[in-house]
Amino acid sequence: MPLNACELEVDLFCHGLRLPEDVPLTGARGVSRTRAGLGSGLEIAIPAPSLAKSEIWMNVPVVERFAQISPYHLSGGRARQYAIVDDRDDSRYEVRLPEEPPWYERLTSRDVPMHRVGVLQGTCLGIYVNPVCAFWSYSPRRNCQFCTTGANVGVSEQAVKTVDDVVETCWAAKQESGVTFVHLNGGFQGSRGLECIAPYVDAIKKDVGLLVGVQLSPEREFRRYDELVALGVDHFSFCIELLDPEWFARICPGKASAHGQALYFDAMRYCASLMPKGAVSGEIIAGIEPMANTLRAIDEIAAIGAFPTVCIFRPTIGSDMEDWPAPEYAEMRHVMRHMYEACKRHWLPIGAAPNIEVSLVVNPDDAVLLAERDAGYYWYEAYRWLARVAGAPAFRHRMRAA
């Protein structure tokens, strides 16, 4: 039986996609090895007419070892018409390959190519603002085992990005690609991360007018979050990664020793008390630790009033975990359905913000296609519709330059 759009998204994250040499990718977004490396796949858009949105965006793995033996391959290319074919049953799924924007090759006033400052991941602009994560400089290294930031920052992307570089790139992405949200993240910088990112937030809000998300290592001086909220930050996210303390220490040794897992939840809880419901998220990785831990992490994040961002583990080329197996589809489908149900249980307004489709994860509102159609489902979907309509004026106001 053919998969629906979200099921296909989950299965592609688990299996990847083969790219035959005779299928032209002319004009498509190139594979970008930036930030942590999770965007090192092919950007595609899967039609989803039964959702409030028309497409599901995803960054499908194509270079990793597991993708080379995927049952899926890309076909077509003539007149930029593409389909994904499942060799197991000859199922065929029409997809779109988003075009690479012209501004990627434009230079900032410092003569830096804009694609070395920020990249589109789905409909959102991702910018790694801080210098390379300090855990990569420890001896021995203390970086997260799934991450390739240390191999990418300064190589595939600019090591130092000035405020002007970032503002100019944000303007281009807003004007030419219709971007509404920029995600600013960075690695561990001691106690300087939130302080260093403030000038970028201030300039983007005043000079560009975008929704701004911040994802940095948690800090113990919680007043710094108040300062960023005063500057106009619209969203905070916290990379919890794994729930079990032993798995957390094994996979994220730097985070475990420098922060401790409890700090991530404490900072997330604090920010959730400052921000509107759904303006904070906790990011976890599914497919490494036992699934029961992942389900419990989803529940704990949602109970705080934050929404769970669940990344399906990708054994990225060049990472310490590149030889690990990819997760199984059945488990990941169960996880994503649980994610949606947790958001429903706590009335989180997922999908309320305009034009925010992150291609690196299964977005919570993608997983509506996995949900049981009971009475609770229809009440929650009505609530989400009202949240989108009622919230539209507030979002327009927050996207105005000062």
C-alpha cells in the first residue's frame, strides 16, 4: 500500500535515497555540508494536499553509506519533473526539487559568498553564528559523536560571520526566497554564547524584520535569556539530544561534563515561562537510545509547554558515528505519531507560525498524517486552525523591521 507523505518522509530519513547518474539535478539545491552536517542531503518537497500546508519539506540522506543501498531511487529530471520510486513494490511518488536561490552566489560587503554565511533548510534560513564549538578543541576532543561541525565551520562555511554578513544574507533570503524565520545556532563557547549572539539578534530584528530563533548551549545566568527576549527573540531551542544520562554522557561527553543534563531542562523550563506557548522547543535524537527513552523525553518536553523537535538519527559521513546503523522505519513512525499525540495532549499550537518548514526533522504538524482520527483529533485540529488565524497579526507585527 502506498505511503502517505509523512510516512514517506520518515522512511526516506531511515533509508535515504539513491541518485542515479543519468538523473540530472540541474538547478536543484546543492548538498550542503555546513553546521553539524545534518543538512548534507538533497532538499525535496513532497506533495501533501491533505495537510494545512501543501508540501512536506525534507533533507533526504543521499551521501551516507546506508543511502547507497536504499530501496528508493530518484527518477525523471526532464523539465524538472521528478519522482521517487520504491524498488520493493514499484510505488512512485511525485516530488519537487526546490531550486537553489541566486543569492547563494552573491557576495556580502566583505566579499563573502552568502552560501558560506547561511543556507536554506526547507523554508528556513540556518546560520551558525559562533566560532567552532569549543568541544572540538579539547584534548582529547569532547564533541558530540554525531556532529561534524569541527570539519565544516571554516571549511564549507565561513568561520567568522560578522553582523553585517548576517544581516545582508538575511535580507537576500527574505526578499528573494520569502524567508520568515532565521535560526541562529552555535556550539559551546563557555559562558559567552548568549552574550555574543545578542548583536546579531538586535540587528536582524531592527534592520531586516524576521522571526529569530536561537539555539545555543544553556547558560546558568538565566537573566541573559530575559535580555534576548527584550531584543525580540521569537524562539529558543535546546539540544537535549538523549534522555538517558548514560547515553547522554557517552554520545555527548562535552555537554555531559560542562553542563549536565539537568541544565538543559532547567533552561528550557525557564524560557517556557517567559515566552508564549510553543515558542520554546526541546530537540532530541531518535534512533540511538532505546525508543522508550525517546517517548519519555517527548512527554517531558511537551509537559513543560515546549514542543518536541525530533531528529531521526543520521550516521553522517565524517562523524564518529558514521558506521552506526540507521534507525528502523516502524520505530520511527511510532515515535513521530507519539510526538503529535503529545503536542495534542498539551494543546501546543504547532504549525501556527507562517512559512516555517524545517527540512532536517519531521515537523510535529507533518505527523498529523499519522494520527488516529478520533474526536480529540478534530478538536485539536480546529484549535490549531484558530491559532494560525488568530496569531497571524502578531506574527506580521514581529516580522516588521524597527
